[in-house]
Amino acid sequence: MSSRPPRPARLRPMACAWGLLPLLWAAAAGVQALEPVTPAWRATAQQVAEAGVPLSELAANAPDSHTVQRGDTLWGVSSLFLKGPWRWPELWGMNLDQIRNPHLIYPGQVLVLDKSNGRARLRLARGAADGQMPSNTVKLSPTVRSQLLDNGAIASIPLHLIGPFLNEAVVLSDDALATAPRIVATQEGRVMVSRGETAYVRGDLAGARSFAVYRQTKPLSDPETRELLGFEAGYVGTADLLRTAVEQGVPVPATFTMTSVRQEAGVGDRLAPVPPHDLQAYVPHAPGQPVAGRVVSIYGEALSAGQNQIVAINRGTRDGIERGHVLALWRAGTTAVDRTQDKPLLMQLPDERSGLLFVFRVFDRVSYALIVSALDPVKPGDRFTQP
């Protein structure tokens, strides 16, 4: 694939400009990885190419057009037009013969919504190439930092929201860190160690030189069954080996320097070799089968969480959860009293949908998800299902 963005003048109307969400981002090292277009997506696109999208599936107040801006994300642009921003194949339905890769969308392109006979389609504005824009163009105003991919396309969800967690959020099947190398002393007896400062470590380093530093692990229990799901390791930062230990009759620890810190390190913190960067792209999509579960915990020390924060959920690979799954959050219904009759009756009101989760890291029995939207604070025990 060429690293130069395609010229809009050569693009036929619609799908080329609407690669909604199969590419989530280039990960930390700036490497771009594209997910292939699956037969299911192509079949959906072919169906839409013939019939368009029902107007009932459009978002409320869907604009007539939108000019793609630097700072836009595919998720945000898609949510302008569709009720479900992960349902990108339903708008990728035109020009299938000419457009074989719907992954990319570029700043400056103007997307126009055509509505006729109860159906909707998107196309590129004919004046997009020469700067002519409809007067009713809607422009997003991003409230979070974003970035272009190396080829000039916009990302699906801002990388910075979950990038730091791709290799930091770790769940272990057992308490493996209990026997890992540990900080046993600090320079000049300091209580805590910051970036650039020295820490002394004992334990088997297994030949590694760069390590992640973790705080005492926290057990994660299923909110419903109370079953132990794993151990969450609290991320502290990273440290590099300066000098190995040379023991002469008494224990001599190895010397490390802290290279980055999310929180200050201290005696007792554990070390594990830094894993390779996770460069896999993500494709937001709904689960292919019904799924339900509960929020296990809020990542960090908070008691509740809101939009753009991270939660752990009690479902993982063995439950069919995948990276990129979009899940619906539900607020538990409250109790109320029916006083319309002679005798008051206590009622349980139904649960109400309150937000969306985006799964970005999956372990055997636990997964981590970004809160994409939330009407109410999210708490451990809150319910989720397929959207």
C-alpha cells in the first residue's frame, strides 16, 4: 500500500472515503497494521450497495455533510451518521469494484449524506478535490488529542486514550510476581524512587536488562460468583539494569535506574521483563453472539469511572471476547413504589442502557475496556451486554 494518500479527484463517490473503523490506529511505534476485509463485511457492503441504509438507522440529527478534519476520529465521524458507530460496513456499500480497501479516510474529504426513497447513502462531494464545500457542512470539535497515521489517514479512536494501557494493564492467572525480582533498597535510603533515580534489586533477572515495575498484585473476583479470576498487577513504571550484582560473601543487589514512572517506586515493588510493544490493529465490532457480564474493577484507585477511563470486565477469551468488541453498559434499575392502588406495591424498575465499552486487551478470564460513553458513573458490578 502506498504511503501517499490517494487523490480525491480519482475516487469514485462514497465508500473510498468511508473506511469507518476497520483500522483503529498505528500503535506506539507508529507502525500501521490493517485488518483484512472479511467476507462478512464485504457481503454486508454488497447488500447495502443494492439497497442503502434505512433512514431509521441514522443517528438523530445526522448532518447532510461533514468535512473530515485533522483531529477527527473514525468513531466520531461514524457516530455523526449512524446510531452505532461500530457498524461501519452498513455504509460501505458503494463502488465496490473500484474501492477494495475501505480502511482509510483523509482530512479534507467531504462526506455527503444522500437520502431518497427511505434509504441513505454516503458519497464524496464532487467539489472535495478543489475545496468546494456545501454550506451546511458540520465540523467536529475534538475534545481529546488525536493524530494522523503515517499515511495521512485519521485514526479510529485516539491512541493516547488506551496506548499507555496496551502493555501496562496485566492480569496473571496466578500470583507469579510473588517470586519475581524485587526492589530491596533505594539510593540514600529514600522512601520512594522517581525517574532517573537509583534502585537496588535482588532476584533472578534471567538475562534481561529492561523491566516493567509493578506494585503488589490485586486479586480480581467475579462480582456474581466471587470466583477468583486472576491477579491484576499495578503498573509503576520501567527500569533499566545498570550493573549486575557481584556477591563476595554477603548479598549484593543489582543496580537499576528508573527510566519512567507512572507512580513512584519503592521497596518491595516487583520487576518483570518489558513485553514487546503490541502493534496489532483493532476492528471495532459487535460480538457475533450474545454476551453478558459485569464490571470487575476500575483501573487505578478510583471507586467509579466515566468516559475515557479503563475498567476490567469478567469475560475473556474463553468466553468469546475479542479485541475490538463493543459492549453496551447498563444502569441497574432502582426500586420504586406503585401508589396508584389502595395498597402500595414495591417495584423493581428495569435496567437502562447507559453507555458503551470498547475492549482493547483480553486475557483468559478478564478483559480491559475503554469507556467510550457513559451517562452515569460506572462502578464495579455494573452490567454489560452486546450492543
